[in-house]
Amino acid sequence: MTRAKTSSLQNVYKLFLLVILIYLFFLSIVLMGAGFKGFRGVSETLIASVSNPIMGLLIGILTTSIVQSSSTTTSIVVGLVASNILGANSIRIAIPIIMGANIGTTITNTIVSLGHISRTDEFKRAFGCAIVHDIFNIFIVAIFLPLEIYFRIIEKFSIKLGSLILNSNIQCAEFKSPIAAITKPIVSIIYNYKYPKADAGFLQNLFSNSVAQIITLILAVFILFISLRYMVKLIRQLVIGKVEQFFSDYIFKNGFLALTLGFIITAIVQSSSITTSIMIPLAGAGIVNIYQVFPYTVGANIGTTATTLLAAIATSSPAALIVALAHFIFNFLGMVTFLPIKQLRVLPIKSALGISKLTMKNKLYPILFIILIFFVIPLLFLLLN
């Protein structure tokens, strides 16, 4: 009896620690986002300078990689369209930027997977599950960007759907993310990216804003690595075969449930980066696999469009609403193209598994993957443009 009580108390203690570590994990992601949001002015300038679809795609990737949030990029785009800064063809210019934002947003969960880099098998699982999101978004851009350039299918669908919604006299809406509610107050105390329009954070009181921003990013990465390391350890101790069965039998019983879960969580927390990053420690611990994670990330792609739609509704601009609908239609078309057909569905999965195997040869490869895909290639092509 005493042993049973001791074991129960230990499990309660471990669960309590796990909750704290999960909070620190969320905090690290939001803190990292706050550090990168100091570059928001640069992002707005880049987006406003778009002159062709390819440039729009690359700026979408680069901007979202810098600010670590597709919601931020798409909200900036919606705001620029609403204020007519992008000109007469603002809708046509905005759609490739949004496609690029879809690719750029995957950088966060790929960075999160690096927290497992010192443990080979764990990292292989985590990195594969992280980059399947990257690869899927690259595939759908490769298919639909040329179609959009030549036939403008997404623009036409968006205009028709926008006309239906506007005739329905849709009202403004607002929704707050619960993750933001529990993390942003602490983040603002440490580093407030709205400074000098708002009160300075602790680090900004000690250092110049640029130095405080760098320290914030270093601190975020440190918290991320520590929380991930001990989260995986605790999950493994608590699981012992029980939670894997629960995930397989209930949470990820089939692709539709995983897709729905990804959509709902992202719509609630308003961040596909957080939604997909949650799965990385579970993948590293072997609780979920890439086949279960893939439809979940596709659902997260659709769920993230909720933020853009809310931002567009808030502007009361028909053009902004059409751009937000284009974001939804693009991700919806990606889903219906890949998920129903097995031969297409396994393409991103097999590609991700192949790349994750390659990264096992040298620990520098995953870091190079991140630098090349999200920064070097977009910058190189932008310079050539």
C-alpha cells in the first residue's frame, strides 16, 4: 500500500513537472517570436516592395522565417491590401506572399526538432516529423503557384467566395489565443517587442533594444532546449506503453481525426507553429510517427487561416477579405490534392524520411537545411531579381 501511494505521488509530481515544462516550451516559442518581431518593420518594407509573383513567394518565405509567424506575415499583407499600399493588383501580389508564408512558418517546428540533435534515434524521428510540414508546403506551392500565375484559379475562387460572404453581411469578429493569454504577460515582462510604444521589458531596461533582442533570442533557444530535453524524459517515464496505445486508438486513430485535431488546435491557439511544435517531443519520444503527424500538420495549415480571416474581417475591406479567403482556398486545395490519393499522400512523407536519414550522416546537415531553405535560397533569388 505504501509503495502504491509513493508511486502515485511520484506520478503526480512528474505530471506537475511536465505541465511546467510544457508551459516553458510554449513560453520559449512565444519569446522567440517576440524577439523576431523586432524585425517587423523590415518585414513590412520587404512585403511592400513586391513586384512579381516569384519575388512575392520568396519575400513571404523570408519574412515569415524572420518573424517566425505566418499569422504575422499574412496579417501584415491583409493590412497592406486594406490600405491599398500594394496597388491596383494587390490581391494578385498578395497570394504568392501568402504561399511563401506557408513555407516560412514551418521553420519553428524544424528549429524545435534540433533540441533532440544530441540523441540520434530521437532526432531522426523528431526531424522527420518536423520537415514533413516543410516539404508538403513546398510541394503544394510547386503545384499551385504556376497555376495561379497562368490561370489565377485561387484569385477567381476567392473573389467568388468573397462576393457570397459580403452579400451575407458578415460582421466583425475577434478571438484571443489562450496560449498567448498565459505566455504573453511573462514575455512582455522579459522583452516587450512593442517598445517604445509600450513599457520596456526587463532586458530592455538593462540593455539597448538591439542587444536585448539578441539576448531574448538566446534565452528563448536555451529554454526551448532545456524544456524539450526534460519533457521527453518525463513523457517516456509516464508513458511506458500506455499513452502510445491511447494516441493510436483514439487521438490518431485515423487520418481524419488527426486532420481535425490539427485544425481545431490551430484555430484555438492561432499558431500553426505551436500546433506542429507540440508534436515534435512526442515524435522524438516515439509516441507518434510521421504517418500520424502528416494529416495533423495539414489540418494545422487550414486552422492557421482563421487568424487571417479574423484580421481581414476586422479591416472591413473587401480586398483584404478576398486575400484571407485565398489563404484558406490555397491550403484547402493542398489538402484535397494530397490526402485522398495514397500515391500523392506518401510523397511528402517519403521525402521527409529520406532527408532525415541523410541528416544522420552529419549533424551539420539539418542546420544547413534550415539556413538554405529559409534564408539563403530566398535571399539569393531576391538579389538576382
